[in-house]
Amino acid sequence: MIVSAENILLIGSILLFVSIVASKTSFRFGIPTLIFFIIVGMLAGTDGFGGIYFDDPKLAQILGVIALNFILFSGGMETSLKDVRPVLYRGLALSTIGVLATAVTIGLFASWVTELTVVEGLLLGAIVSSTDAAAVFSILRARNIGLKGSLRPTLELESGSNDPMAYFLTISLIQVIQQPEKSLWLLLVYFVQQMLVGGLAGWLFGKAIVFGMNRVKLDVDGLYPVFLLAFMFFTFSATDFIGGNGFLAVYVSGIILGNSEFIHKKSLIRFYDGQAWLMQIIMFLSLGLLVYPSQIVPLIPIGLLLAFFLIFISRPIGVFLSLAFFKMKLRNRLFISWVGLRGAVPIIFATYPLLAGIEHAQFIFNLVFFISLSSVLLQGTTLSVVAKWLNVTLPGDIRKRSDFEKAQMQQKLNVYFDLILSSDSPQINKKLIQLRLPEGAY
């Protein structure tokens, strides 16, 4: 087939249609929808029926970084500070200490059972150390499962904030492999710089986005999503330029935005939720195309060993260690341990060693892909069963609904009032956002 813009759009649209239609059956089995997108990508690739040749880790990484910006930004906007504040320290402990403990344990084990050196094993551990919230909550929503107490906000905060830590560990260990003489203290300084600058920049840019959205008057309403998009990418790139963690900044700015009032808020949150799903689909399809199943098959035995070690040993160690000083029931700790699903982020991070020219980069990439797929298939299909077995679920009629679900319900319960302003009212010519209406009014 001749490579042209028309053919690329044709193939891309067909892959999207096939993925979306195939994913309809995923809810029946409790498998995250995005797994089907990866499978479709693999089947369409060089080793599959489609025969599409794609061997460009750089392009896959760029698509992954762009997609991760959308995912983190959308996730931040849907994070309620009111719900997260009581579990802030738990979530941060899981996303830092938990990630580090998981990376170290699986990394040391990987170096013991494979040909990888200790540092290369730790690099593999760092890559697979973050969890995927989208996979978890898509299953919970599909099965109409609500979680008791503070489990949901804890998991949301952990999975939304642990990617920056995994990214830092991945980049740092690549530097250690390339520059063995690099001091550990320099890495510690780099970590503090990344997190402090990233968090502060995210807060400042988040405030700037709210100010800009409410002050800049655009003649065309359709430009507001574009305006917000420019702010999102600027937050990531500017933070990275000044030495901060861009992913953390994007997530924090999304939280600031989602917990503030700004023009077209509800429509923009829905828009970016849809964009996040689109980017996840594109990302999973491209990662599926990048993988050669023929290279994965020989790694199945060692991949299964590492996947089971990660699920049953590394993840629980990370959870119990990070939550050791918090009061929490054993059943909740066990459920959090089981919810450590791996998604697309580890596969994206696995492209960094490929581009850096690390000796066993392809081996690491293939292992990461298999471990992530195994994690989602095993834990994803059993998530609802484990939740009910541990008795951490709520009855369906009183389960906690997401903000998006609440908004959908509210549309059916709207009550309208007419407010007539006098000709000399100071509220004339003001935007709705400037009227200080009661909470819930729109």
C-alpha cells in the first residue's frame, strides 16, 4: 500500500472503529477497554494480519507523552480536593515510597533471574512501578461497583500522582547506566528539584489558567478548548525547561483548574475527558504496532515469573510499607495491593531506554509490555471478585458516583428560575462566572 495522508487516515479510522466495537465485549469479562486497543494494534502490525510496518520508538514516545499530558490533565480536573484532602498523605506515600519500594524489589528480583545487571534490573522495576487509574475505574464503573470509605480517593490520588515518580526513577537510572560516575547525591538533589519545581509550577500555572480563562474574552466559544490546550502544553514544556517534572505540573494544574470556577467549565471537562480517551486509544494502538509478538513469545516464562512477583510480592510490599504509619483496615490494604494494575505508562517509559541506546533496551521493552499486559488481564478480570471477597464494596444504590455521573443526573433534576435585572444593575454585561451564583447553579 502506498503511504499517503489519505491511506493513513483510512487505516487509522478503521483501527479506531474495530477497537471501539471490540471493546464493547470487554465490560462483560471485566477486562479494561484499552487492552483491546493494544491487541488490535498488534494484529495490525508487522507480525499480525494487517502487516503494517511501524518501528519508530521516537514517534511512539512523542505520542505517548502527548497522550499522558491529556490523561493527567483530565484526571486532575476530575479530582475533587474535598475528597482527596483527608487522604492526601496516604496517596502521596503510595505514589513515592510505594513506587520506590516496588521498583527496588522487582528490580532486584529481575536482575537475579535474568541476564540484566542490578542497575538494568532496577531500571525495569522503575518502568513498571506506576499504576493505571483509568483501567481500574473503567472496570468498577462497568460492574457498577462502589468502594467503601476513602478507598476511591486514595486510589485516584495514587494513580494520578505516581507517574512523575516513576518517570524520575526511569530517567535517573538511564543516566546512571550512561554515566556510572554520577553521584547519588546529585540524583537526590535532582529528585527534590523535579518535585518541588514541578509542584510549584503546576500550582502557579493552574492559577494562571483560571485567571486567563476568566479574563480573556474570546469572540468564538470554540476557541476556549484550544486556549486551554495551549496552556496545558505550555505548563508541561515550560516546567520541563526550568528543571521541574512536567507531568507533575500538568496534573497539579488540572487539580487547580477542576476545583476552581471558570467559564465553560462543565463542557470543557467533558471535552478533555473525550480527548483523553482518544489519546489513550491512539497511544495503545501505536504501542501495539510497535510490539513484535514473535519477540514476546520466547519471553513468556520469565515474563510470567516477573509478573507474578510484581503482583503478589512487590506491589504488596510497596503498599504495606508506605501505609505502615496510617490507620487502615487490613482488607483495604489488601485491596489497594491488588489494584496495582499496569497500563500504557510503563510501555511509554520503556521507549526511553530504546532511544538512549541501553544495551538490553529491547529485552526490557518486551518484558515491560508482557508484564503490563499480564497485570491487566489477571487483576482486571478479578478486580470485582476480589473487591466483593474483601467486602470493600458499597451496594449499587448508594455507591459513590463520580462528578461526571453527578452532572448527568443533575441535568435530569434541573430547576429553572427567572432573575430580572433592573437597568442600573451592576451585574449587567458581566459573565455568568462573575455573578457569584450559588454552588451548583449554572
